[in-house]
Amino acid sequence: MRIFNGLTLGAGLFATVISASAQAEEAKVAAIVKGLDNPFFQYMQKGIEEQAKADGVGVTVQAAANMGDATGQADKLTALAMQDFDCYLTNPISVSNLVQALVPVAQKKKPIVNIDSTIDPEQAKAAGFGVSTYIGTDNVAAGALAGEEMLKLVPTGSKVALIAGIVGDVGSNARIKGFKQAVEGKLEVVVMVSADWDREKALTAATDILQAHPDLAGFFAANDIMALGVERAVQTSGKEVKVIGLDGIIDALKSVAAGELSATVAQYPYVVGAMGVEACKAAAMGKELPANVPAPVLLINKDNAEASLKNFPRPGGDYPDPFREMLK
Amino acid sequence: MSLPADNAPAAPRAGATEESRPSLAALLLDPSFWADWASVVGLVGLVILFGITQPVFLSVANLQALLLAAAILVVLSIGQTFVVATSGIDLSLAAAVMLGAVILGLANAAGWGVFAACMLAVAATSAIGLLNGVLITAGRIPDFVVTLGTLSGITGLGLIISGGEPTMVGSTFLLKLASGSFGPFGYPVWVAIAAVVVAHIALYHTRFGVHLLATGGQAESAAALGIRTDRVKIAAYTISGFCAGIAAILLVARIGSAEPQINTSLLLNSVAAVVLGGVSLFGGRASILGPAIGALMLTALVNGLTLLSVSAFYQPLAVGVIVVLAALIMRYQK
Amino acid sequence: MSTVNHIAPSEAILACQGLSKHFGGIRAFTDVGFEARRGEVTAVIGDNGAGKSTLIRCLIGVHVPDGGTIYFDGRQHPFSNPDEARKAGIETVHQNLALIDELTVAQNLFLNREIVRRIGPFALLDRKAMKAQARAMLSRLSINVPSVSQRVRRLSGGQRQAISICRAAGSGAKLVVMDEPTAALGVQETANVEALIRKLREQGVSVILISHNFDQVRRLSDQIWVMRAGRMVATVRASETSGNELVALVTGAA
């Protein structure tokens, strides 16, 4: 009985394994991203896989079990490092969790492409390697775009409120910082609260803020999920308050198109993933890569929301891509 | 005392008969043998399966990496085993690891020596275990409620003291701990081996171990014989906290920073390893080698699936299937 | 209590005077005097709720009495927990046997008085010695179990009862207290356990036996104490009484 169970299990696993057999391509890329429990990284994975197919590159995408699985991500990268890939595409959970796992990769002199979240350069240097290139979005610039849009939407001197993510989150801080810089001296930031990236918490916080500041003109939320929660609170209050989000998730684009959210600043994890694969291919061809490549950030408002939705998860328009030029 | 043979009671042949060792065939036919050794059978099965399908799996480098990756989970599974043996469960284990890591990081950043910081981290997580034990025994609150409460409390505490931000720990000692090796194994593996040996002796060769199993098996009976079951339970939770502290040190060494993020898979896998290891969730029956091998097996599973390029989506599913199967097998233990 | 004859203290292994215990407003027993003589089997009988079990629990330290004094082995002994009583030499065979199913026979026999070897600051179990002594303990009382390494879970009811009694008697206890030792057993197993109790007595162990079974009490014991409605109402020599008299004493029809 027990042996039988074991065999059934073994056979099941074996079947899974066979179906996932590898194929032969001119270059093989190993990609390790953060938890796939978040749509952001699912689009990144999609970008990686579709670009790899387009470029004729073989790719294996692995991910951490969740956003807290720093060691699990390192373990998986360690396993990938055992195998013979031509380039390693890494989106680390923290600035340091993959450093040790990358040491054997560096020893084999394989290029390391860092996307989205940075690897701490000093720790990398201490461990004896450097990344070939970093591709990511500039959160400060994205926040500034949102701030500039807010300036267009509300009169100078209006009151605005900020909804941040988890306290101390680097991304949240950068986005808020960009927004504040853009509106400094022109708008009055009356309050900033943390809603932990959570829609319901943002809704509750916004409801309270609207009670406390009846003359509020606008909200900036550090991500779209929270912005959608804020928008719900604004609708319930019946007031005319502008809400701007950031990320460019599909629900937010729909909301902008429907005239609910005023705007969102779209980042493109799909493009980050795709550019990463291009960078890997270029590196495998022996090209010199630029150290730092900003991924596109676009402001989406009523004018371009439909076009963005149509192309989702790709951007609505063209964007600068140095790697594409290299591969030509 | 004299032994009056002429007035013997009804039992015809007196005394315990000679120890009889069951034959191998009888052993193989005994369902409880398979239940007890589910983790070993599983591990051997996985090694064969992955060894055939992906030769890299059996390379020395990969096996070393696998053991290194398993070290943290092995230590945590041992802690969880002591608690489960008392028929309890420690849901705050992964959170305690996080808090231990954060305390280590902050103490180190505040200028403490790395040894002192490690001691402080272990003391803090042990204190959490102690608190769990005291609340469960003195407060007469069910274990999962208490540890769920401390799970949330610790999560908050970790965020508060860290301000939600990670702390770099650039200690050369920890770097050496994580990357250095002695003989065939890395230091973390030796730490795990030491933990297994110490825990095995504590469970099987000390009075505490017997009292732990008695408390988990039939607490009332144990108490009637004068075993202080409350103390035993408190000790079990404190050991669990202590193990969380050791795991926190290994974790910080491995990822180079202390982060206020809880890795929930560590908690789930620690319980899974305990189940795979043939430890009864109703208490009273435990081993140390079983859960350690269970932890190894879970790590080997993820390692093998990664090597085979199986999508990350399928990996939790595979772990889930194996754990539930193991739990099913456990039903035959009696 | 005119029927309660006092004996010289040196003859009593255990004695108590004026013992009372209340749980909240509920009186378990009041002003109880009781003695168990050295080397004898002393029975306590009474109807359900008469206070027998609570009295015994007070004598072995499970409950602390509200008033009165307890003498054990010639000294005044207020036991605050069963462990103290155990250390003083009172062993108890509980109604639920207090066996741990998942532990082996040997582990159960030595539970909470394990034999250890000291290695520096550490104390490790001497499993070999415990197994050997367990075999000796079992054979001294002519108890038959397949192996001392067997888990108790796999033993029959009679075997479990025997293990429990063996544990109580085996540590050189001065007094063994048994609460309904044959209540859950069949005829043959009951006979085995009764033989075991006789054997204890022959070996000079004092026994206190709580039972519902008047015939058994008359067969096994030397002295019988009767409780009714929280009081000790009578004591008789087993050889000088009849079943009918016991029934009358227990029900209060005398």
C-alpha cells in the first residue's frame, strides 16, 4: 500500500518532469525573479519568455515561493548555477540575498544581468563580482511624473494627501519622494499615511482623510492597488477629488479609461524582463553593456488609456531600448 | 524480598520473554515501518528520480549546495519536532526567525560584536518560546491560538524595531559561517548536524526526552506520576525558540542582511518535515532523524524541480501533494 | 465513631485524623480518621460519592486537605503533590493506570525515576540497566509480557494493569494505593491481578485497595474501612465480617 503510494507519486512527478524537458537554442538564459504570486512579476516572466522566443534564446524562469522567501530564491539560483547557462538574469528579493549564490556564476565568468531590484554593488564587489548591467525603473522619476500630472489637474496651492506603501519600503519612499519634489512649493501636502500596499487599508485611510480635510483636491497613492481603494472612498464621498496611482496594472488602466482614476504612471515589468533577455543575448555575443539602463515609464491619463490597454502588458507606444540597437 | 515459588499466580510462565527482533520480511510488511520511515523512502525515491532525469543533481557541487540549503530548515524542523512531540504546534517559528534576524542585524549595526549580537538574537527567540510555553500552560490557552498571537505580535515587533527596513550585516564571521566549509560540508551543514545529534540525545537518552514523550502522549498520566508537564511543555517551546535563533543566525549569514520579512514557507515546511519524519501530530511519538531527513527531502524536491526547469508554480503543489500523502501514510502508523 | 478502633501508631504505615476536604461549597468528606497497617491489605469501600477517591487523593498528595493531619511511616506528612508522596514511598495505581501508550514497558516502569549515568554535567539514560531491571521486576511478580521493549499500546487490559501494579510495587514502595484495580477486567484477568495483590502482600508491601466488589475485598484484604456520605462510618477485620454486613454498613441499613 505504502510502496504503491510512493510509486504513484514518483510516476506523477516523473510525468511532470518529462513534460518540462529542455530544448536546444543558441544561447541559454537562466532567470530568477521574485514571487510569482504578484501580477507584476508574472508580466515580467511573460516579457522574459516572449522576448526569448522572439530572439531564439532558451530560457528557464524560476521564482521565489513568496516575497519573504529570500533564502529559497538563493537556493534556486544556486541550483541553476550548477547548470550550464550562458547568462543569469536576476531580480533579487533583497539587495544581498543572492550575492553568495552568484559567486559560482561569477567564477564561471558568466554575465549577470540585474533587473528591477538592485544588487548591492559593494557586497557584490566584496564577493568578487559585478553585474554586467542593471535595468530598472526609476521610482523617483515615476513619482515626479505623477506629481507633474497632479499639478495640471488641480489649481496651485491645493491640498493633496499621500498614501504610501509599507513603512520604510524603498520603492514607496522613492515614489513619494519624486512626487513631493515635483509639487514642492506649488501644492500643500496635508498628510501622508501608510496603507501597506493594501486596497482596503487605503480605502479606510482615504475615507478618514476626506473627513478631516473636506477641501482636499487630490490623492497620490504609491501603487495602483491603493489608488483604486482611494478612488472607491472618493466615489463614496461624492466629492470631486483627483486620484493618481502608480504601476499601470490593468485594473488601473481600465479605471483611467472609464474616467475614475485621473491618471497612473505605468511601469513595464514586461519590458524590464524583455530588455533583460536582450541584454543577456548581447552579453553572450560578447558586446559591452551599458552599466545602467532605465526602463520606460509612461504617464497614462484619459488620452492614452485605451491604447495602453490594447497593448497591455506592452507599452502603448515606442520606448528607448539600447539593447535592441545592439542586437541589430 | 523472597520469591515464594509455590504460590505463583495464574500466569504460567513468568517474566518477560527474551527480546525478539522482528525479521526483515516482517518489518517490510509492517505498515508502521513505512510510516516511520516515510521521509527516508521519499528521499531515496527523489534522489533516484532526479539522479536519472538530471545528472547534475547528483554532482558533488549540487549535493553540497543542497545540504547547505537544507541547513536552516533542518534546524527549524528540530525545534518544531520538540513542540509537536508535546502535541502542540509552534506557528510563530518563522516569525521568531525574522525577529531574531532583525535583532541580530540591529545589535550588530549598533556596534555590538557579532558574537554578542548572535547571543542576543538567540536569547530573544528563546524568550519568545518561553513566553509561548508560559501562555499555553499557565494561561490554559490552546497552542495554536497562542502561537498565532505571538506570530502576529512578533511580526509587528519586527517591523517596529526595524522601521520596516532591512539592515546590512557585513560581518566577516557570518560570511565565513555561510560560505566556509570543513571537510566535505559547509559550516551551516555542520551546525545542522550538531543540532541533530544534540536533539537526538536529548530526546532518546535523557529523562527530559522520555518526559517530553510522556507529556505529549498522555499528559494526565504523566502528571499523575509526578512529571511536571507544564515545565516540560514550556521547555519544548523554549527549545523551539532557541532553534529559531540558530536558524536566524544561519539566515542572516546566508543572505547578508536582516529583513523584517517573514518567510512563511519556512513555517509550513517545518511542519511538513515533521509530518514526513513520522512524528505524530497528536504527540507522544517523535524522532529527530525523521524530520531532519524530511527537511532534506523537501529541499531536494525544490532543488530537483528547479534543475529540471519545472515552473515555480508547480513546486508548492508538489510539496503539498507529498505532505498530504505522508499524512495519509501516517494513518497506518498504528 | 465508636466502631473505629485506634491502633498503636507504629503498626500503621499510613494514618490520618480529623481530615476534611471541601470543593467550594461541596463537602467531599469531613473529620475522617483512617489507618492502614504495615504489611496488610487495607480496603476502603463505600457507595459512589461516599468520598473514597477524594480521601485517597488527599492521602497521596493530589489534593491538599482543608484540615486534619496525615501520618506516613511514623511522621507527619502533608504532601503537596504526588511526586512528594512518591518520593516518600507511596505508589499509586490509578484507575486509568497512568500508562503512556507510546512508551515501552520498560520506559513506563521507570517513568519519572529513570536510571541515569552521569557523564560530567550530563545525565544520560541507562537504558540497558532499566531494561534488565524491568525484566527482574516483572519476573519477581510473575508478570508475563512479550518484551520490555514493547509499546504499552499493544498490551491487553490485564497486562496493562499488571504493568501499572508492577511499577507501583517495583520501586521498593512502602505503600501501594490501588483505585479499583479490576474494574475494567474480565474474569481471568481479575484473577491474575488478585494473585498479584496477594503476592505484593507476601512480599511485605502494604496495600490500600479501593473497591466496589465486596467479595473481592473480603478475599484480599485484612482490614476493611467503610465510608458513607463523606464520613468514615466503620472498620472491621475482613475475617470477621460477611458480605451482608458490608452491604448494610455501606448503605446505612445497619
